[in-house]
Amino acid sequence: MLEIRSLVKNYTNPDTEVLRGIDLNVNAGEFVVIIGSSGSGKTTLIRCINRLITPDSGEIYFEGKPTNGLKGAALRKLRTKIGMIFQDYNLINRSNVMQNVLHGRLGQMGLLKSGLGLYSKADLVAAHELLVAVGLEENMYKKAQALSGGQMQRVGICRAMMQNPKLLLADEPISSLDPASAHVVLSLMKTLTKARGLTSIINLHQVDFAKAYADRIIGLKLGKIVFDGYPEELTDEIAENIYGEPVYV
């Protein structure tokens, strides 16, 4: 599904590289969690994957095709296949929940239809089914700004799913949630993606949540992969190396 080779990104000069030669393969259907402290390069990595950030060097292949040189319509087509869930929800607060979910279809609609919000009956049915699946049916016509953080993130999940993506990326989706809401969000993400056969890459700070939900964990430290293995292989000692301080897992 995804192949990354010698990926490098810096924002100022080569002495401050954020990503330092990342090599990574992600197989179709995997639920991968990337862990690491702030500044380790987690956000930069997934933003390079969907080309919100352009790498300085290295190669990214999605479904066997290189993505680095894509521009215009070709880049937009790539992004329709890659859903994104943001840390800060990235919803339109004054729009209702249903409208926010339907926005996930805009990238695959014609200019006129997207501008006028002319969604098909199939899109309306799909959005409704997603909201039922995540327990938000009764909030369908509430404005997004009236929701709790956990509810907002569930809307974000539904919006990403409306793209019918092949790859789902999530950048710290539970960072501002209480533990109970965090479990709900991650459980829904894993259930929905597994049911649809999607590949997922999730950035998390919380090692315990990573071990509970990941098929595979990637540990980043100072822009390099220092761990790649199954949750049961992540020991206290390895976690301490990743974070630079004791972490009990």
C-alpha cells in the first residue's frame, strides 16, 4: 500500500532535519500507530504522505506509484484516496454535523455540484449510516460548535470515511480528549477501518493506547525510526529509548 524510501525533510537547514532518512513499508489493511515525543517528526511524516508537506528528498510510493512529483489534478486525485483526521477536528463550526460529514465528498464531486452542495441520495444515505454507526444520529442537525471534543472527533472520522479512502491518516486524534472519550474514538476508528478494509496510520503520544489498538507500532526519535514491531514487543526499555525518559508500558 505505502512504501517510503530515504525520506528527508528539514525546515531551515540540514542541521535541523525533522525527518532523517525514513524507510517504511505499510501493508494494506494494517492499523499502524506511530509514537514519539513532540518534535520527533510524527506530524511531518504523515503530512509528507498526503503531500500537505513536500519532502526535501526521498521517495513515497502509494499503491506502487510515486507521489513526489504530483501536482494539480493528479495531486487532488491522490488526496481523494487518503483520508485525514486532524488533532483540532478541523470542522466548520457553524455548519451542522451532517453538512460537515458530507464535506468529505467534495473532492470527488464536480465543481458546480460541490459549490452548490448538490449531494446524491447515496451520499446522504451513507452519511446518515456513518453517523448512526458512531452514535451521533440524534446530533445530526446540531451545529458542530455545540458538540463535545469527543463528538467532534467522531464527526471528523465520519467525514474522512465519506471520502471512501484507501488510506486513513490521523494526527494526534485523542490528544485533547479524556481517557473514556479517547477509547471511544480509537475503538470506532479501528472498527470502521477494519470493516472497510482500510489501511490506517495514527500518530499518538500515549503508549498505552498504542499498545491497546495497534497492529504494529513505529517509534520515532529525532526523525529516525528506532522501533518497528508488534505491541507486545514494545518494552519499558524500548519506550524509554523512544521518549528519552521512563515510560511504563
